[in-house]
Amino acid sequence: MEKDPQHWTFIQKVLAELKTNQCLPVKGDVFRYVSRCREQFDFIFADPPYALQELAQLPDLVLQHKLLKEDGLFVLEHGKDYEFSAHPHFLEQRTYGSVNFSFFCSVNSVECLKVGYSLYP
């Protein structure tokens, strides 16, 4: 999902250069899209503006609308002020400088670990 026209153009350019049809970029408002979407995805990456008031709601929004396939992975990029480790679908957080990535699986994290779900090959 990308709302900004310049970012959308950049995403389209990169996908054309990669010559891939494995990505489904969508232009528009993420909150409208999620409420209407009937597809499921293997992987969802979100890089919202860090000042987005609804940022903390994104994991629940993605999971409640069942946007991930059963073995799907949701990655949320966020600033240091957010902590998701208590979320039932949380797998882990990685920090690179001031950038944080929280990883979530479609089933609760205990189930993910039971079936051996790991971010490491």
C-alpha cells in the first residue's frame, strides 16, 4: 500500500527493474483497503510514517482481517517508541540503528514456535 504519488512511482519503477510479478503494490489508503480486501498474502511489509497515530493498531488490523495466509509473515517497520512483544502474534523485533522491525505470524506466537516457525533458515 502506498498513498504518496512519488513513492508509488518509485515502487513501480523498482518492480519494473526487478522484472517481478510476485508483488502486489496497491495505491491508496491502507485503512480503506484492509477493510475491503478479501485476498490473503504470504508476506506483508508495512513502512508507515512513524508519526501515524494508528501505527500501533496495524498488527491487529492485518490479523483481524485475515490478510495473512496460514504461514504468512507480517513485518512492521517502526520507531523506537513502539513495543509489540506482548502481542499474541509477535515473533521478534530487530533493531538497526533507529529503525525497528517487528515480525508477526498469522497464528499466535506459541503456535508459530510449536511448528518450528523461525526467521532463521
